[in-house]
Amino acid sequence: MKKLFCFLLACVLSFGCCACMETDDRVTINVYNWGQYISEGNDGCIDVIALFEEAYPNIRVNYVTFDSNETMYTKMAGGGITVDVIIPSDYMVGRLIEEGMLLELDFDNIPNYKYIDQRFRNTDYDPENKYSVPYTWGTVGIIYNSKYVDEEDVTGWELLWNEKYADKILMFDNSRDAFCITQCLLGYDINSTDPQEFLACAQKLAEQRPVVQQYIMDQVFDLMENEEAWIAPYYAGDYLTMADENEDLCFYLPEGQGFNTFIDAMCIPTCAKNKKEAETFINFLCDPEIAGGNMDWICYGTPLSAAKEYMDPEVVNDPVAYPDDEILDRGDGYIALPRSATRLMEELFMQVRNGIAVHLPKKYS
Amino acid sequence: MKKANRIITLLIFVFLYAPMAVLIIASFNVGKDITQFEGFTFQQYAEVFRDRSLLTLLGNSLIISVLASGIATAFGTVAAVGIQGLNPRMRRTVMSLTNIPMTNPDIVTGISLSLLFVFVGSKLLGQRDSLTFWTLLIAHITFNLPYVILNVMPKLKQMDRSLVEAAMDLGCTPLQSFFKVTLPEIMPGVLSGAIMAFTMSLDDFVISYFVTGLDFITLPVEIYNYTKKQLQPKIYAMFTMLFLLILVLMVIMNLLQLRQDKAKNGHRRG
Amino acid sequence: MKKNKSLLLSGPYIAWMVIFTLIPLCVVLFYALTDVDTGAFSFGNIENLVLYLPAFWRSILYSVVSALICLVIGYPVAYYMAHCRPTAQRFLYMLVMLPMCMSFLLRTLAWVGLLQDTGIINNFLEMLGLPRLSLIRTPGAVILGMVYNYLPYMILPLYAIIVKIDNRLIEAAEDLGCNSIQVFARVVLPLSMPGILSGVTMVFVPAVSTFYISNKLGSTDIVLIGDIIERQFKQGDNANMGAALSLLLMVLVFVCTGIMNRFGSDEEGGVLV
């Protein structure tokens, strides 16, 4: 055992040394993004980072991932790290702006910004277009399996409450998205902070709990593809990924009701060291050809219409991926809620998840 | 009795290895789903080697877990010997202290340690990037130590104290008596402590996520972050390769030990 | 002299633990006792804990059951291992530790693949013409996940202790007229107590705060405290509540291990507390 240990140690150390030896004089930028949220040469798609490093040989990309906006935020707020580019979602961009954690972008270094569609400029979370460049966007709708779900039941968000499909329904395990669905169903504003509305939403969610199989996030892929579950609210782009594996899956945006459209955007935080190189990277991702190739793998919507000519025409013409403008007008984006509202939402959601009678905490009643 | 034990042991090993068999089979699967085998391919293995970061991340994981478990084992074993010699009340206090990192949910340990590191690094030492490989190493050693202590302490308790005294009477220095008497006696405990520490390090993702800088990420952190899309099947291929690597290392080690034993026995007989 | 030496040996460890566990613990305490919005001193978080009590009991129940199952099935394995030929012992030891070296995330996902309604076991049953079982999203599945993950942490310390039990003691007991059950109950079991306590601690304590297993294998009804604490820090944006929850968890774990040690060892000290 001692020998083995020494041997292992030697291996590892030499490996480590080798790794250290290959330092170079390139500038390193730390890019901080969701896991599996950039095309890295899988499934025959382009390798965005390799292409970038080829195009800009003096820049090295250190690509690091996070699993949710909140863990990213905790890590950033904690400090002690250097991050040059982050790609959080809309409401988190709003919060980072509010807290002064983002740098203003120098758009002279991002000439490709001109390709960004008008619809994705002057967004609610960054009204003056100072801090962020959209990366992807998408809608939240319902994915269902047409083999098991009757067409007549497919109407609106009510489908998620339908007892006929008890135990085959999935629900977001994320208070904001779960509340958004009930807010749309009950006709409230999805950026409301009214405690009474929250309470009504939580009661609605509590009503749904008996028919829910599981509160999930990313496991949705396996569960839906295997037909372990039949109905799930999720992101349109992920539906396209799932539909490749199971042809019976369908997607719809509830008719006559609201829904959430999200945007994930690229920003430069205040702890960045290489702002100019970071802007170069953002600019590169806004190149229509690159963005097109990247979206072919991610399957989410691209905010650059110019990119569509480089993409799989089947996806571009798919009304799920790119719905008509009049449908999109029904959608609404998140903005950053006050922290007290986020907490109240989470507390109510935990009451629902724990099966406790839903009630507002003392300070609200 | 012995037969029943054998059957139970066999069943337990089936239980322990079934999920791993599933993953290994999945690594040869054409499809992405682990429940359906659609066809045989080596494609996923090619993907692993094509991937820019996976092997580096695996390397990082191995570096940190070997270093952290090695240091924690040495440190913990010495500490355990010391703790054993303390008076009972003191010992109880220290053992409660030992329990804390195990009890704390990972996310609490991770965040509170990172606060400490950033405070010391940025405020006291004035460093910009205070979270680095070293903070990761410290954190790993910290949560490894209890496992070493908990494995070594029972062995120390079981050990006959008079052996050490005898060795000392026969002229051993304390250091000699530790290496010649105590250490061989408690070796099984030290070993299982080292192994557990190693595996805790190799598998940790929550604490590592919060205490490491962005330039040194480990494999489990990356796998845990695969939330936007389905797991890439190349991960299964890497799992299989790691499995084989460890298996081969262990078999080699076993054979070496066997030869050594034989030589020793032969020598004794001769 | 001897005492000084002991202090010298354990001193660095104590210092290390004080710096890297006690100080962060104080941070946790500070968070738990301050209001999330105003940052003022408050017992609000502590009062709120009541809401989460069911999850606490559930977590403790699940991890106690898991620890006991690990003990019951791990003991025969450790015993069998300890009584094999040395070569076989080393081989078995290797087989026990190998699964621990492999990614826990992936192995848990493999269980999901095995247990789900359209999973491998159910597909197999269907092939044989048997009815499907609902395995996943049951309390059993969560316990299975815990047992699976932590079983080696039980077997290894048990083995390390049992292998050193002096066989002559057993023979002596047999000579004195004990039957095999008596030998086990009166000699082997008491002698393996330190290993049992270590093993149970190493299974129980991490299992209480686990979050990944219940998340993947449990149903909507099974919310464990580890999940909730995790959420408070992430989704809930409420580190203060999370801190209060983990503080209570720690107190409960200390009480549990304390009871266990009182009950488990008549020798002074025990392993913990």
C-alpha cells in the first residue's frame, strides 16, 4: 500500500508539474457559464472555444461552469475570484446591475452587437443596454407525450393540474418558475410582489401537489424521453433536444394565457481582469456564423436573426423554436424581484413541497 | 454460519457492483439513455480523448485527492495518537470538534470556509484571487481529517498499550516505538482512513465548488454542473476508464504484496 | 511528561480544527442569529425552524434506518472478510473500496436508471411477463440509495476491528461451554463495539445532511433537511435561514451520536461526545 501510494503520488505530481510547465504568454480569460451551455464539438457541432482560440491566438479561454444562477451569484458575491465573462439569466443580470457588480460594456469592442435583433435590446432587466449582450432566449411551455395525453386536454396551464394524468406530471423544482406558471394561470403579473397573490399561487400549487410525480429540473430529459412522465413544463429549446430522442413528444404555449420568455445574457463583472479580451470573446459569440453553429447544438433561440442562415433550416422554421411575434407578445420576461419577495416565494414553495398548510408568515398578515 | 455469511457477502457485492455495471455497459451504448441498449460502439471513448477539458479535470481531481488524503492521513494518525493520550474529558471535547465537519451540510461548510478564505486572503493578505488550489487543498484536508481519526481511534483503543511500553523498555525511542509497534498495529485503521479520505476528496463537489478558484476545477464539480442538458455519454466512458485504471492498480498492488509475503514466508522458513 | 507529549501531538490538529471548523461555525451562528433583511440580531430564523421540523424527523429517521441496515448487512460481510485467507482478505478489501472511488453522482444516476418505472429492472420484469413494480420515488428507494452509498463506510472500520479480535478468546469461550450465539453475543460483538460505533457514525452523520440521493430517488413527499438547507442558500436566497437550519441539524446530530455512544459503550468516552 505504501508503495502504491508513493507511486500514485509520483504519478500525480509529475502530471501536475507537466500541467504547470505548459504556461504560455497568452492572456487567459475566465468564462463562467452554465454547464453544457456552449457547443464544444459534440454531436458533430462546432467547437466554439477552439475556434475562438484559433482566431485570437493571444487569448486562452478558461471555461468554467455553474449549475444555477444562484450558485454563480454566491460565488461572485463571495469574492476572491477573477471572472471575465458571465452568462446568467435575465433576472440575475438585473440583480447584478442593481448591486453594482457589472461593468459597463464598451460597444466599440463589440461591433457584432449590430446583429442583435431589436426585440432583444432595451430589455426590462437592462433598459439602457449598458451591461449585457443577449446570448440565447427561449420560452417556457408545456411538453407532453401525444401517445398518452388526449389532444382535447391540451389547452392551457390547467393541463398540469389534470387529475387524469396524476403521477405522470412533472413540475419545476424552482420557486420562481413554478410561481410563474400559477401567476400565468391565475392572470397575475409574473413580476408581481404582492404577498396575497403569492399566497393564492401557493394555494394553487398545493392543490397541484397530489398529481405531481416529481419536482424536477434537469432530470426532465430522461423522464420525458423514457415516458416515465407524460407532461412537464420546460424550456422550448430543451424540448427540441428531447424530441430528437422521442418523436411522440409535443410542445405548446398555452393559448390565451401568459408565459415566460427568458433571455440569458453575457456580461462582464467588476472582478474582471481582462475586460478588452472579454469583450472580444462576447463579440466573437455574436458573430452570426458562430452563433448559428453554437445554437445548432444548444437548441435555444438565437437573438441574432442573421445567424439563422447558418443554422439547421428545420429548427429555424420550427414554430416551437421561433414562434410568431404575436404569440411572443403574450410572453413576459422576469426582472429582478426584491430579495424579500424571492424569500417569501421560496418559503411558500417550501410549504407546498413539505405538504404543510400554506400560510403567509406573521410579518405579512 | 460461515455459509450464510458467504451468501450475504456475495449478494452485497452484487448490490455494490450492479449500478457500476450499468454505467460500464452504458459507455458502449450508441444511444444516450442508460436504460436502453441500442447498439455497441467505442465512439464515446474517442469523445473522451477529443474533449478539451475532461482529462484535465480528472487529473485535477486525482491531484487534489491524493495530496489531501495523504496529508490528512499522516496528520490525522499522529493526532489520533495524541488524542488517545489525552485525559477523557479533553478527548471527548476534541472528538466533538472532529464531528463538526462531518455534521455540517456540505454547502454550509463550503460557503463558510470560502468566507474565511476570502476574508483572510483579501482583507489580511491583500490578495486579489484568494481562492486557489491551496484553499481547495485546505478544505479537503479539513473534511478528510474526521474520517482518518474515526478509523484510527478504534484501532488505538483496541491496541494493547503494554506493547509500546515493552518496546520502550527494550530501548526503543518513542519515534521508533511508534513506527515499529504502534503503526503496524493500527495499520488497517490507517489504511481504511486513507481510503475513505481519498474517496471523500475524489467525490466532493459542493465544498470544492465554493472554495476553489476558477483555474482549478475538479471533475465532480463539472459533472454536477451539467444541468442544462442531458449527461453526455462520454462521461460513462470516462467512468469506465477510471474504473479499469483503479482496478488494474489494485490488482498490481495485490500481486506485489503477495510476492512480498511469499518471499517473507520463504525467508522465515529458511 | 506523557501528557505533554500527547498535547504536542494533538495540538496542531486541535489548532487546525479550531481555525477551519470552529471559526466557520461561528460564522454560521452569526448568520443564524441575524435577520435576513436588516442584518439585526433576531431570533426570527430560530422561530421559523418549526416549519421544517417534519423534514428534520424524516431525515433523522431515514439515516438511522440506513445506518442500522448498513450495520446488519455490513457486519456479516466484514466478519466473513476477516475470516478469509489473507490473500482473499486483501482481494475482498479491494472490492469493497473500489466502488467508493467511483463518482457518487453517476452511481446514484445509475440507480435511477435501474429503478425507474421504465427502468432496467422493470423492463426485465416485463420481459419475463411479470407485472411492473413501482420502485423509485418510494422511501425504500431513498434508503437504498443511502445504504448503497455509505455501506463501505460501515464495512471497512468493522473489518479493521474484527480482523484483530484474538481468536483465542473465542476458543476460550467455546471451551467454557458457550454455543456459537453466545460466543457472538458475549465475545465477538462487545469486542467489535469500537468498530460498530465508528461505522454507524460514518454512515449516520453524512446521511443526515445528504441532498442528492433524496432528490434523485425520492418522491415529492420525501423532502430531506439536506435538500432544504441547500435550497435556502440557492433558490431561497436566505443564507440566514440556511444557517439556522444547519445549526439545529448539528445539535440534533450531536444529541443522536451522544445517545448512541451512551447506549453503545459502557467504556468511558466512547467514540464521540
